[in-house]
Amino acid sequence: MDIFLIIIAALFMVLGIIGSFLPVLPGPLTSWVGLLIFHLTDVVPMNWTFLIITFVIALGIWILDYIIPAIGTKRFGGSRAGMIGTSIGLIVGLLSPIPGGIIIGPFVGALIGELMNKSEFDKAMKAAFGSFLGFLASTLIKFMIALIFFGLFIVKFVEYQEVIFK
């Protein structure tokens, strides 16, 4: 049963890293669920302090994920339509076969969203750039936290590997 839980935990860790780029999946929170499942095994002792601290970090990043792009958009004069366009552009960019779609998609989506909001082209371009910068900053932070959580998972796995594979 422990091996099954460890495999499920590892899958959640990988999903957390992938979720750093997908707006529908909260990356760090998903990675934290992986850490929780890992600590629920019989071979790894439960460390509540560790789990609470990592949960607070994951929750804080999840909240910031909604605030950072909004700050970027507002700072550069954008609107809600630009932020929605950024999210739609990200999904389209991920699904498109073009190289760099994950980078081009959010920018083009924000630009189209701002233009649909009756903004002038220059203002729409500036807002799209702000939305794009906010998206990049938010994604980078989520990705780094998910990688750190994955590193913590690996460290604990190596620490208890003798007991796991007994």
C-alpha cells in the first residue's frame, strides 16, 4: 500500500509542476497534496510542522496567482477583458502546435481582449504587455515553488528509501 501511495504522491508532484503553467490546475497546491499523501504512508513519519508550513506557502502562492497578473494589467492600464484574454490565450497557446505558443498565446489573448474592450491599439498593446508580464511572474513563482516541493519530496524519498523498499 505504501508503494501505491508513493506513486500517487509522485504523480501529484508532477501534476503540480505541470499545473504551474495551466490556469485550471493550482500547481503548488497540487504538489502539496503530493507531499501530504507521501506523509500519509506508514514508512514516512508525519511531520505536521513541515506540512503546515508548506501548505501556507502553497495557499499564499495560489492567492498571489490571482493578484499578480491583475497588478500587472492594472499597472499598465489594462482591464478585466485583458486578463480573461490572457487566460484564454494561454490555453490556446498550450494546445497550438507552434513553438513558443505558451509565451505568444497569453500576449495575443490579452491584446485581443483589450481590443474587444474598445481600447485603442496603443493602450491595448501596453495593457497586453502588462498582463503578459504579470502572467510570466506568476507562472515563474508557481513553477519555482512546485520544483522546491518536488525537491523536498525527492529528499524525503531518498532519506527513507531503505524503509520504502524493504
